[in-house]
Amino acid sequence: MGLSGMTGFGRVEGAQDDWTWAVEARSVNGRNLDVRFRGPPGFESLERTARDGAQARFQRGQITIGLQAKRAESQAQVRINLEQVERYLDATQDLVRQGRAAPPSVDGLLALRGVIEVAEAEPDLEAMARVEAAMAASIGAALDDLKLARDAEGVALSGVLGGLTERIAVLTGQAEALAGEQPEVLKARFARRMAELIGDPAGLEERIVQEAAAMAVKADVREELDRLGGHVESARGLLSGEGPVGRRMDFLTQEFMREANTLCSKSALSALTAVGLELKAVIEQLREQVQNVE
């Protein structure tokens, strides 16, 4: 497996006994691994399942796992309390016999307090354990889907990062070719400046050579170019390797930029400066894309 991205989405639905649910796992960029879980009351223990599952699959990213569950209406036992009905009938018997009240109707009796009794079914601990285990499996499946999505993003990123790395290699080669022209350019520039200041620079050839050599040493960019080449090889190795490389690639882009900045500051040629500026632009593009890599 190559690169992995840090954004993705996974969704799994499940059912067990009289429960149905849906698990959604989302991920966005993050410097470290941050896992958040939201679930229904009574299933708090699944938070540990979600965290352990995410930590086993990912090393970076902000991951949110949501569990929405619904239970079918319970089959509660309904009974009529006949003893309570008899009490109401006995209490109204004299009033009915005296004609002071109409005989009670069935609807009326059923509406009286205590006549209808609803007995909730006793909780089935074994059934709840089965439901929780099935939900835990769905959480794992949603995280697997999320990993597939992040891996797919990594495939796309691999091509982009590889292309930018090769562009840096090309620009480094162009800079190396231009850097070889700097000593002669500096010598000619210094001689021209001396001629402007004192008119005829005859007899100052040795001084011109010495000063030009000193300037060439200050403008020497071979070390920067060597380090840029080494960084390119390191980037190629990381992109072709296994496991999370985001942090190391991020550090490498900082080193790329450091050398490019020094190259521009030492440049004595407009063409070399232009290459250095383009190099910085490509490195910045690489840095932005690396933020998406696990």
C-alpha cells in the first residue's frame, strides 16, 4: 500500500432483533489523530470500540464516527384491571339505582384511572449484548470503508506529489547549468564597474581576478544544488515507500524551501533568479499537497 490521504467517508447500515442503525465515519486533515464518537444513550461503551478501531487503522486526521439507532416499538403487555373496574361499579351502583346517574359505559370505564395497565417487557440483557456486538461490527466496517476512501485519495495524491517532485528535479538541473556561468558574469561585471570608476583598468587584471573570485565564492550555490538533489531523492524514496509519510514529507518541503531561498539570495543572474522563483512556487505547491497526506 502506498500513500494514504486524510479525507474520506464511510457509511454502513445494520439491524439486529428490533434495532436498526447507521454508522457514518468521516475524516478531514489533522496534524495528529483526533477521534470523536457520537452514539445513542445506553451504548456509551461503543466509544471505546470506535476509538480503538480508528487508532488501529489511522495515524493522522480528525475522525468523527456517528451512530444513529432506532428501536421498533416494544410489544408491551396491556391488561384490564378487573378488580379496579368492580370497585368503580360498586361505588356508582347506588347512584344508578336512584336514577341520579346513568349506568357506566365500557368506554367510560376504560378511561378511568387504573383500569388499563401497561407492563413493559423486562430488558433482555443477552439481546442487548447481541445488538451491541452487531453495532460494533458496523463501526469496524464503516472505518474500513473510510480507509478505502483515504487510500483512494492517496493514489491520486501520489501522482500529484510525484509530478511536483520531478518538476523540482528539472528546475534543479536548470539552476545547475546556469550557476556555472556565474563566475565569468561576476568577473565581467566587476571589470566593467572598475572601468566606470577609474577609466582604464589596465594593470588591475590581477585585482579584478581576485575580487571576482571572492564574489564567485560568495555566490557559489553548489552546496544548495547538491542538497536540493539529495532532497529530491529523499522525496522519491518516501513516495515509493510504505506507511504514513506526511510528517516527513512536510519536513522535507521546509528543507526544499530553505535551499531555494538561499539559491535566490546568492543568484547573480536574472535567469538563475527566475528559476529559483519558479522552484519556490513549485515547492509551495508541494507543501500544500503534502498537508493532505497521512
